[in-house]
Amino acid sequence: MAESTTAIFKRSLLNENPVLRQVLGICSALAVTNILTNTLFMCAGVLFTTAMSNLVLSIMRNIIPQRIRMITQVAVISAFVVIVDVVIKALSPDVHRFIGPYVGLIITNCIIMGRAEAFAASNTPLPSFLDGVASGLGYSLVLIVIAVIREPLGFGTILGIPLPLREIWWHQWTIMVMPTSAFFLLALLTWYIRNLLDKKKAGQK
């Protein structure tokens, strides 16, 4: 039986969150979350690519020969990543200079490849599109939470805007600018969410 829209979003945002529960897409979580603006661009790119590639691959699912399935998936995903790369470069060259190399890696992002293979290949277009949107949002939610912590502590800003008390009391936490901080924050967030969900399941039993 096909999943409802609510079930798709609940699964991707919480129960099977691609970052917290499946430990996918970790490289960008460590690399681009020290500045919230960069994070938002990356999240938008992944969400767009996941949703659109799921949609297209679902439409094509009955005409793609099994022996070239993976190659076709990579080709479709690559086309949308090129669009994302061009759009980011046009909208914000400064952001593109920082996250450009990681935008290219969206092609091999396990979240996108995984949803294409596990869901879009065997479901109709609309649920596949919604699954892509939900998976992209699940990924984005984690990265945004980490960025909202790292940027203020590392730079004393949010979205590049100095915090009100920055000049009075602020001392930069150098570690928050480094990928190491994202690693520890991600670990703590993963532990907290998994513990919360496990307690919820235990309570239901």
C-alpha cells in the first residue's frame, strides 16, 4: 500500500532522517555549516536535486533497462546538479566560491542516490516527488540546526549580520569555525534524536 503524504514526511524528517538515522550526507554537514548562508544554499540545492531527480526517474522507471539503471540515475542527477551550480554562481558568486566544490559532490550524495534507488524506481511520480522533498527537508533541518549554533559561536554573526552584543562581550570560539565542531554537534544531535525516538517507541510498547 502506498504511503500517505504525512507518513512520507514523518519518515524522512524523524524516523528515517537521512543524516541522523541513516548517517548519509555527512561530508557537507561538516564542511558548509559554519556559515548559515552557505548552508541554506547547499540545502536548497540538495532539496531541489532530490525532488526533481526522484520525479524524473519515477517517470522513467518503466523504460530504463536494468543494466544501465545506475548510469541513468547518475546522468539525471548530474543534470540537476549542473542547474544548481549555475544558479548559485549567478545568484551569489561569493557563496559559490566557498561551496562550489561541495555542490559538485551532490551528484554522489548517498541520500539522492538512495532515494532514487529505494523509492523512485518503484513508485509513481507524485509520491516519489514528495519523498524527494521530504528527504531534502530532513537533510536541511539537521544542517540548519548545526549552522545556527556554529555561526554565532564562531563568528558572532547570524546570516552575516553581527549579533547585538558582539562588540561588548563576544570572544570567538575558533573551534566552531572548524569542521571538528560540526562533527561533535552532529554526534550530540544524533544521540539526542535517537534517544528521544527510542524512548517514544518504548513508551508505545
